[in-house]
Amino acid sequence: MRRSDRDAAALELALQQTLAEKNQGRVEQVQSMLKGRTRLEVSQFCSFHRQIEALKLRPWELPPCLGDLDNGSGRDDQALALLKRMEKAGVSRWHPSPIAACEAAEKAAKNRI
Amino acid sequence: MLQRGRKTANNLTALPSNADRSRLVPPPHLTDSERRLFAEIVAACPVRQFVATDALLLASFVQATMLARDAARTAAGDPRALATWEKATRAQTMLARALRLTPQARVDPKVIGRNRSEPPLSAYDVMRMEREANDAAE
């Protein structure tokens, strides 16, 4: 699968997972965002949100989709490490469940050898 | 009533010092690896945790721990090793309780109850712990 296809699939998965959440406030927020913003922007927001949920991140920890972001105070080493692991395993940086996706991809690669 | 003027030596309160309490040393009958584990446990506990007479009990705890560790390596394929592991961990638990090394000996149950409401570990905490464990194993 090409990188762009992988990213598109991961972004769509994140959007669908967010729209299926029990938290109706979140669902309404995303539905409202879809009316005024591009689908790409909203999906990226959903991926950001789903990764934080899946990894149980603290407010000061960055999800891997922003792992290479340096906002002036240095990078988040853990986020960057996970992003590198995702890239190595061929997992999109926008995947909503980074660790699970990496483990599945790594297992599949091991079985191929 | 407060005493006026300079205090005499008798009036000065001496602060308690741990300097006179030396750490427990491993008994000579232990092997090198047992002695290392003994020293690690003593170093990880407060100075006042053990007195000289605890040395033999702590030595038995160390031996039970080493036995359980060795048996655990082969327990998957050897039923006798599994039985050894079971007996060793039972002895280890009993001795740990006697030496007050278990979590129950350190923490008030009410505190444990309060800590349950703390947020779970993040994936990054787990990654950090795994990396530290790998570094320690190397």
C-alpha cells in the first residue's frame, strides 16, 4: 500500500472511530467541524484525539502524529520514538491505535520471514 | 520556661544519627550471587529496617529468591522444577512477610485505596519502563 493510501485509510478510520464514540459531545463536535472544515483537517483532529485516547497520554505528552514537531521547547522523545517505530513498521502516523497497529505489522513481518 | 543565655552542653539536644548503625553484612555461608542480592536488599531498605539478628532470616530469603529464580527458568518444561519453584516462592513470601518486605508491610490499605483513583500509566510510561528493563538486563 502506498504511503498516501495508508494515511488516507488511517485518517478515515480515526474519523469513523470518533463518530462512533459514546461521548455525544465529541460526536457533535466532529459533525459540526465537518460542516465548516475540510475532511482532511477534521480527520487529522480525530487521529490526534484517538491516539491520545488509545495511548492514555497525559496533557503534556504529544501523540505520535506530532512526534516530529518541535514547538520551541524541544521534541517529545517518546512521541518521536513511537513515530519512528510506526514508520519502520509501515504504519501510518495517523493510525488511531499506534501500538496495536505496530504490533500487528511487526508480527506480520516476522511471519513473512 | 526558656533558659536565658548560652546553653550548656547538657542542654543541647543531640539529633539522632544513623552513623553508628552499620548496614547488615551478608553471612559468609552465602555464595557470591547470593551475597550480591543480600547487599542489594539491605541497600534498598531503610537503615533501621534490620538488626544483626535478622541476617540469617534475610539470608534464607535470598536463597529462596535465588532458588525460585533458577527454577522459574526451567519450570515450563520440567514438572520437578515447577514444584521447586512453587515451594521456593511460598518460602520466599513467608520470609518476606517476616522481614516486613512486602507491600502490605509498607503501605496503609487506605492509601492503596486512594491510589486506585490515580490515572493509569500512559503508553509512553510503559515504553520508558520497558527500555529501562532492557538497559538493566544488558
